[in-house]
Amino acid sequence: CVPHQEIMGEMQALLKYGVVETPLDIIQMLTVNSAILRGDAADLGTLEQGKLADLVVISGDPLHDITALGNVVHVFVGGEQLVTNGQMTDWYDW
């Protein structure tokens, strides 16, 4: 597992050194592209009818500031809320 702060630094470096062109490239890399590489694109990676309802709600606009991805407000996995207002809930079935 990679610490959260290191992932944020990696995303900033990808932009700074031109590995990716836009914050949207990073978001796609973290979502749809990872689902494709894992072989899970039928269930994960995009918000579509019939896919799993795993969702991270953030504060801010990552298209203007990629570090907004670190401002996690809510997290839903399998329809259950794991994070509320930035705090873990009591749901620990993993």
C-alpha cells in the first residue's frame, strides 16, 4: 500500500514533468485505465448503470488543482458509506 501523501506527490510530479498533459489524464489513469488493466472494466472505472456504485466525493475541482483529490469528504463502496465528512464510519466488512 502506498501512503496517501506519496500518491499525491506522484500525481503532481506527473504533471510537472510532462508525463501527462492534464489533471483529467491523471483522473482517467486512476479510474477507467486502472479498471481496464485489472480486467475489471465491466464493473469499475466509470459511473454507468449496472456497474458497482463505488464513489469518492471530494471537495474542490481536481481539473484545476490535482491536490483536490486528497480532499476526501465521502466514500461509498458497494452502496455502503465508509467515510462521512472525512471520517471513517463503523462499517468495516473488509
